[in-house]
Amino acid sequence: MVGKIVYVTRTPLLVKPVEGRVSKDSSIVDKMIARIVYYKHYGVQVSDEEIIHFHCPSIFKLKKAKVEKVKISDFIGKDGFLEYEKNYYSTIEKEQILKRAEYHLNTDFDGYNIRKNNCEHFAYWCATGEKKSHQNPGLTTYKSFLYAFGGLYSFFISMNIFSEIIKKNEL
């Protein structure tokens, strides 16, 4: 619905191709995050065909973040579907929500910050005048990556120790 906060849930791709979620600006860390992190990407629906969202192509290239208008199919990607946010209350009229979103087109919306100024903050600001997020980015991105990396590292270390024990017992 026009003037509503929308999102697409991004589930971990695991071994699936990451091309639908990365760009030429994405790093290897961004690709790993796409594989292991579950999160929601937010925007404001401006028509039956378009969404305005705040997008950052890489966690290492924050200065490239900008507010842009995209087709709903591009916003959703290959593996998602559009959902409407129900957990907010707005006294702002739909026309004003759209004007707020369009006003920031092609800007950096005061700079991308995963904790204080991300896509969800942008969508909520357009609809309520308040920047807020219900997600905990620390848990859904950086920590998820570190936990997964730490888990893999620990697994390989334990496998190495285990193989050494087996070798000693075979002799």
C-alpha cells in the first residue's frame, strides 16, 4: 500500500549464489554476511511498482550509502516477498510520508550507521518523524558473522586436535 513501511526478510543464503544481494562495491565480508545473517530490509512504498529505501552497498563503503527509488522486484530480490510493517503508529498523512521519502532521494540521509541510521531508521522517520529500529544490528550482522567465523574456526581447531589424538592412538 502506498505510503506504508514495507520490508523484505533476508534469510541466510548459506550455499546459494549471492549475486542477488551484492554489487560491484560489495566486499568478501558482505558476501559472508549475505550467507549467514538473517535481517529485514526496510523501505517506503511509493507506488504499486516502486519503493524508496536507504541502501548501503558495503559495510566498508559507508560513504556510498544513499536513498534511492527502485522497482519492487529489485527491492524484493529473488528470494523474498514484500511484507507490511504493522508495529508502528503514524499520525502523518500518506502524502507527507511520500514527500519525506522523495525529499531524501539521492542523498546519504545523514550518513549510514548500522546502529543509528540504517534502512529501518529511514523508513520509520518517513512515517513517524522518529528514527528508530526494532532490529538489533549488532546481533544480526557483526556478531552473527563473528560467531559463525568463530564457530568455524573452533570446529577446524577441534578437528585438528581430534585428528592428532587419533594419530597418537593408532601408533
